[in-house]
Amino acid sequence: MTGEPSPLGPAEKVDLWRQRFFEAQAAAEEFVLGEHGEAGLAAWIQANSRITAELLRAQRPADVSATDHFMTRLRNQLLLYDSAVTSEAGPSGTVLRNADCGILRYRKRAARAGVVLTFSSPCAYCQELNTAIAARYVEPDVTVTCEQAGDGCTWRAESPQPTGCDAAGSPQRGRATG
């Protein structure tokens, strides 16, 4: 036996990053709730949404609308956890369907392994945070909503003005390829 561990493969690295992110998120949630209660959590969501919206503004490509950028970010976040995601562009906006949420699945697996979770479900937090980010970031005439559906959700970014695009996206699971 050598003293050097073998290098991690790509899948092991992904799993480790997910685990570390989950641990940091759970610790932050526990701290905020323990020290400041629900009011602290609401303030944390507002601070997080402000910071994220500012980062999105700095990172947005010049040829992409804020709404498309936000919905792509949300889709990619879900794909990081191998969620079953379908995105459709229509005349009033974009519909992102998350038929099987990998974040929820990951947390359920952690709970079964004995990890004490701060929230019984991450859905309410995710929905509140991402709608707060959208409210600060997307175009003023766009409304972003989320509906829970089983072990997934449906996000809608809709505008009263038609976008002029009605192409449907294909279902994706896992990492985006492009």
C-alpha cells in the first residue's frame, strides 16, 4: 500500500462536489435558522437573491435576454443533479418542466443515510429563492412562477408580449452538452 491515494475519476469528483455543496448549504441553513429563525432565513434569501442577481447581470452574454439567461441557469442547476428537465419556448415565454428533481432525490437519499435535514423538503426554499432572484433580474414585464408536481416542478417565465419563438426543446437529463 502506498501513501498516495489514487486520483478521483470525473464521476467521483462530481459526487464529492455535490456532497460538499450539500454539507455547506445544510450548515448555513441550520446556522441561519438556529441563530435568527424564520425571519433570518427570509433575510438570507433576500441577500442571496440580490447577490445572485448581481452576478447574473455581470455574467450575462450580450446577445441573451435576462429571462433566457435566468432560465438556462435554473435548467443547468437542475441538470447538475441529474434532474429530468424539459424546456419549451413558446409565444408567451419559457416553460421548464422538472419531472424528477435530482436535488430532492439527493436530499431524500441523504436523509435515508441518517443526515439530519434542516428542511423536510428543499422545494419551498428553492422556489422562494429562485423567484426572488428572478424578481431582481429578469425583464420587468416577465413573471416567473413555479408549481410543485410530485417529485418535480414546473417553472414558467411568461411575458404578456409574445417572444416570437415557439420551438420546443428536447428532454434532457444530466449535464448539458452545449
